[in-house]
Amino acid sequence: MKKSIFKMGTAMAFSLVMMCACGGTTNENSDGGAPTDSVQPAVEVKEAESNWEYSEYPDEMSDDTTYLASVVSENSVDFDFPYDGGSTLTLTVRKSPQYGSDIYIKISKGQFNSGIYGQKIKVRFDENKAFDVNCRTASDGSSDLLFLTNYKKLVKQLKDAKVLKVSCEFWNEGARTFTFNVEGLKWEHGEGKK
């Protein structure tokens, strides 16, 4: 008697283990129809993610809002001391009640090789021909920041492009090129003044 109860208990335990291992599912269709031959795995569909980061903050003087969209370069470059260790370039589109609409680039570590009036940089969208863009320096004299001209043209191209390459000169380092994945820019904050 004890042996038959033990065998029955073992069989039930084995059945439970098998059901748990199989996810407790049966081969019957959910509508009660005939068993299916195979179970199709669920497919997770992901939308393409954008590299753009968006932020906004209130302007204390006007109570209007400043909007920013920023993207960091896919690559980094190595400079000599004291800027060694890898530097990335960040491109930012800005709509500000105080400064208007503009685009600027900022190096994480390093200094642009700019004169008092800024410098020309080269930009290339996707496989199109590269062209020069005039840049001006920051009003506070920051050497890690450049403001690009031709705001309207550049924003339109940023919205249409997937890849942007930017080549600019750095103090004691010469020209370096940075690559950005700019696909998916969502920017609906007007064309601005520049």
C-alpha cells in the first residue's frame, strides 16, 4: 500500500514538474479547437531609438521657456595633456527667449582654435558634399564652445539626415572629425531669427 501511494505521488510530482517546465500550457487552441503543432514565440517590436536628448527650462527674466535638443558624437578623439583621456563633441539646437534660435557645438575637454571672430568648420550630411559653416565664439570668451551660423538651413538638414560629420580645428591639435547619428530629430520650435 505504501509503495503504491509512493508511486502515485511520484507520478503526480513528475506531472507537476513537467507542467511547470512547459509553462503550464496545453497544445489546445484558445478557442477549444484541435491541438496545434507548434507554439510561436512572441516577437518584440521596438521602434528605432533616437540619440537626441530633449530638455527645457523656464527663463527667469521672461517666464518663457528655453528648449534644447542635444546629441553627442559617436566617436571621441584623444588630445595631449591636459585634455587627454578622450573628448566628445556635443551638438545642441536651442530656442531661447533671451538668445533666439541657434545651434552650437561644445567639446567635452579641449579648446577650439578660434580667433576673435570664430572659425570655419566643415560639415557633411550623409553622403552629400561637405561644406563650410562660419562659427562665432561665445560672448563670454569660452574656448570650448562655438555657435554655428545658417540656423534654418542646418535645422532642415538635421531633420532629413541620418549622419552628420563635423570637422573643426583645436588649439595645438589641428583638425579633428566627429560623427553624429542625427536621425529622428523632432524640433518644432520655430525657425528663429538666425
